[in-house]
Amino acid sequence: MEQGWTSFWARISEAFHEALFPFRVIAAALGGHPSDIQIWCFLCGAFFLALLAIQTYGDIVLRRRGAFATGKVVSIDKSSDGPDTPVIEFADRQGKTWRFDSSLPINKTTRNVGAPVEVIYDPLHPKRAREVGRRLTKAVHLFVWYAVVAGLILLAFLPGLISN
């Protein structure tokens, strides 16, 4: 049985190694010879950076042209392994109702269904909406994710941190 598992994981390892072939060729062309784990760290860091860039762009757009509205908590999303988050509904200037899932965990204000919540949204794209306030929570959230990206990129480019 142990040989079966060893053989299985060896095949999985080889498949992941082969999947990185294009990236090893690119790295070699640029003069680098990273390990598989360094390439995976770079790819994960690039993926998370893309997600953060989209989030940050949305925040910048809201700061520039955001409109404010009062919304209400319509439900609490408990489906993920992370903290419970509020689902917020609001009406834009034309009276159309929009709903969004907050990326922030519930707090004293948002833990009750029906609770009023201040919302900032993009009048051109009302699906782009966020809770107003909670600056410290938002800053910590972004700081942690940018630190994760920086750590992954650091692991990818500093030889010796990860042994081959």
C-alpha cells in the first residue's frame, strides 16, 4: 500500500514539474534557474497581485466618483471557511436595487439582518460597491494580502530561501 502511495505522489510531482516547463524555459532565457517551488511562488504571487490590483482599482474609482447611499444588511454569508460576512442591499440614485457581498467580516453594526449600512458605489457601475468606514479593517486586510504577495515574490526571487 505504501508503495502505491509513493508511486502516486511521484506521478503527481512529475506532472507538476512538467507543467512548469514553459516557465523554466522563460527563466533560462532570462538567465535564471529557479526551482519548481520558486516558480510556483512566483505564479501564485502574480495571481494574487492581479486580484489585488483589481480590488485596488475599484477602490480608487470609488474614491474618485463614488456616490453614497444607505443600504441594509439582508443576510449573513456563512458559507465560507473564513469569517461571516454581510450581504448588503442598497438603492442607487435611480431607485434600482443592488446587492453585494461585503469582503469585510461582520461587526457590531452589520451582524443583524436589517441593520442600516452606509454604502459607497460607482454610479456608472453600481455593482462596484463597498461599505463606508471601517478604515482600519480595510487597511489591515489590504496590508496582509500585499504582504502575502511580497512574501511569495521574495521566495521566488531570492535563491537560498528555498532549497532545491
